Amino acid sequence: MRLLIKNGRVIDPANNIDGNFDVRINKGIIDAVGASLKPGKNDQVIDAAGKIVCPGFIDMHVHLRDPGYLYKEEIATGTRAAAAGGFTTVCCMPNTKPVNDNAAVAAYIRQIAARTGIVDVLPIGAITRNQAGEEITEMADLIAAGCVGVSDDGKPVEKAEIMRNALEYAKMFDLPVISHCEDLSLSRDGQIHEGFFSTFYGFKGIPTAAEEVMAARDILLAQLTGGHIHICHISTRGTLEMIRKAKAEGVNVTCEVTPHHLTLTDEVTGTYDANTKVNPPLRSTEHVQALLTGIKDGTIDCIVTDHAPHELEAKDCEYQLAAYGISGLETAVPLIMGLVDEEFTLEQMVRLFTVGPAEVLGIDKGSIGAGDIADITILDPAAVKTVDPKKFYSKGKNTPYGGRTLKGWPYMTIVNGKIVAENGIIIEE
Ligand code: DOR
Ligand code: ZN
Ligand code: ZN
């Protein structure tokens, strides 16, 4: 089956392409990208006039909750949320039950994904056994079972020596060590960003230093070892500035930011709606502004959702008792589209969702040249919709964006040459 995507504006930062081209797909592979390609008689033609045709979007930080927490999410529902949200590849974090700290769990995830998933699922293995922070995992086995990075996300690696060893070991395989930076002695029991609003609303705060002291440590350890540290969900100006400086000095450091840290401030926690509770917390305007600068100047490598689905009971309770996290896959694209032009360019946005994460992970994805796998995301910059969490494919309805009207949504998601979602609706076989 051949597909011909006609009349779209193709943006492929990996190949330095931005222009009006047609894209032909044959048997799951990009066959040709060119001006005015002629359809063959059996080709399915997709009219992409007014749309943006991009390499398939990659979200390198999601929580799919399988094994162990299928009441929060399943690979079937999480990958449908991803497809509806415009993503063709997701990397799933290892804070499952059991933890993905060995080849058997990674192989299980890959099997369930092959059977029930509709986008590509690349697992992230744990840095330490059971994410306990004591003993590093057998990373060679994890890689052989399909893992593309290691992380103890959800928990920081508290001991510097363990992080040092992990970086040394991971370096042998060119594997990124993905660090959730949080000094628990500073953040413990904190609910929101420590600042004016934590005092005003009466919440225990999480200081910016809780993230920054560990980011500083990890950057120093990357410098010491030459290993690749990737700092998760950066939320503060201080973290950004350290990364900017370290990059200039040639340290092997990369980082990611989430849509919620770019579009919300701590002020919204005054609703006492636990859907605003997330770790790291929503920060003040000063930090949001700094993160936007980090996108403009190229310090930030990729945008990730940190999709953290939770069951209703985990959120429909007192703020202090609620779980941390936002169900993010189905709102990320329009939230970031809302920043395009005002804050950064469309080309920058596409880069952060495609070749950016592909380069962090060292995977052969994120471009649409002839011969590449046909993973494609088509955006409709004119589409306007109101976020309705009840309609999420994700089991996690925990979003602070319910009822918001956003402009610029995914139009079509194509995985391996197959259309899996159109206008936010999953196309089942
Ligand atoms: O908000 C968060 N949710 N932050 C984390 O670090 C973990 C995640 C989760 O697993 O729910
Ligand atoms: Zn985290
Ligand atoms: Zn996470």
C-alpha cells in the first residue's frame, strides 16, 4: 500500500528542509520527498494543504504503568493517547511494579507493546536495582532487550558514587543516563514551588535548590566521567544556566522540558486542584521565562510530556495526599503550538519533538529522508478544540488543562506507513 501526502509544508530539521513538498510512502518506508509527485493508480492520496508534515514526534519521557499499575494506564491506552496526541514513538519510564531493571521486564514491555500498542515503544531501564539507589543494573542486558536509556525517574539517585559508577558504565555503551534531579532532604513533603504562592496559599514549598543541587552534582559527574547525563524535566532558571554553561565547556549534558513547565506557573495551584500537583512543581514566571529562553537559544534539547497518568482517587482528594503528575500526551502538541511565533519558531518546535530526542537517545529516527521508516506527524495549525479529559484515550484524566480551548492540533499520525490517528481519533484496523 502506497500513501502520497500532497501539498503540505514539510518541516524536517534533521535534513534542513522547510518547504512545500509531497511525501510518498511505500511499504512502511519513505519512498520519495519532492515537488509535485504524481500519484500512482492505487496510491491513497492525503491532501495536506495548509498542514505541516513532520517526522514522527518522539516523546522520550512517558509513564505507561505496565507492569503493575494497569489501573493507571496500559500500553494499549497509553499508546493510543500518544497516537491521538501526534506521537509515533514513546519511551516508557521504569517505575513500574516490578521495576524495569532487568531484561525480562524490558522484554515483557516490548512484547505487550508489539501485541497491544499502536506506536513504537522504547523502554528505559532503571539505573539501579529496584530503583533503590544502591546497586547499578546490568545495562548491557537492558540494551540487548531493547532499552534506549537508563533512569531511576520518579526517584533521584541519592548517592553520588552510584551515579558516578552508572555514568562510567553507561559510557561504554553510549547510553544516556536520564536523571530525575531532586534532593529529597530539601523537597520532602513539599507540595508546590517554594515562593510567594506557597506562603500565600499555605503549602509546604519545594525550593528550586532541590533540583539544582542535584543537577550541579550530575553535571560535575558527567564532566568527571565523560558519560552522557540527560537532565529530566528541568524546571528552574538555575538548572538551565548550569546546563548552558556546561554545554559551552563541552560537558556531555542534554536536557528536556515539559509543556506544563512552559505554560503554567505556580499561581494556578491556588485552585487547590490536585491536577496542578506535579514533580518537579510548576514554578514562578521568572523560571518559565528562563526555560523559554533556553528553547530559543538551543540549550534545551527536547520537549517531553512526562505523561504521568493516575486513577481518579489519586487526584480527587486533599492536595497533600494527591499523587504527583499530569496526563500529558493528548495536550502537548497544541500547548506548544500556542507558543510558536510568540516565543520560538515552528522549526524549533519540530526539532524539539523529532531530531532533538532522537539525538539524545542515539536512535535512527526523527527525519523523513528517502529510505527512512515512515513515521510521520501532520499538524493542522488552524484546528481549534477544547480539551475534554473525558475524551482522552489515556486512562489518566488528570490534566489541569480541561476546558481550555487550544489552537494547532495533530491532524494525522502515521506509524510505519500506517495511519493510526486522524484528527485525534484512533483508526483501528
Ligand atoms: O509528577 C511526576 N509523576 N513526577 C515524577 O517524577 C514521577 C511521575 C509519576 O510516575 O507519576
Ligand atoms: Zn521525574
Ligand atoms: Zn517521569
